[in-house]
Amino acid sequence: MRISSHEHAPFNAEPPRQALVSSYVTPTEFFYKRSHGPIPVVDDIERYSVSIKGLIEKPKEFFMKDILSLPKYNVTATLQVYPSFLIKMLIPY
């Protein structure tokens, strides 16, 4: 089994439903993908950065070396794709 792609631009894919019922933890290879825009092509990962700015006191810029140096945690969490939630709210019972 593998995830199936619904759209290529923006990229959206999800696993078959039968892949999700064997455990309450979704294996990494079956994790859904949702994009709202094009996926950037990064030709030099060491120069690529992410900026956090706006309504915060101290804007930050993180490079890949900064992100890789952050502590890592394993967290079990429930994620839901927003449109699925919205559709359920709009369908009358």
C-alpha cells in the first residue's frame, strides 16, 4: 500500500483508509500531505532560511543548521485536515 495523490499542484495525497485502521498511530509512510501552494525548490539547503516575524517582539530567522540543532521530541498527537472538519460542520444531520 502507498499514499495516493489527488493533486500535483498543489501537492495533496493521503493513504488508503484500510492502512489507517491497523493502529491508532499512523506510520510515517502513510502520513497525509496537504499543500496550499507550490513546493519550493531548494538547491542549497545550507542557505535556505525560515523567517518568523509579524506581531512578535523579536523576529527570528532560522537556517537549516539552527533547525537541526533544536531538541527532538516524540509526541503522539491527533491531526485533522481542516476541510474535512469544515465539511462535517456543513452537512446537516
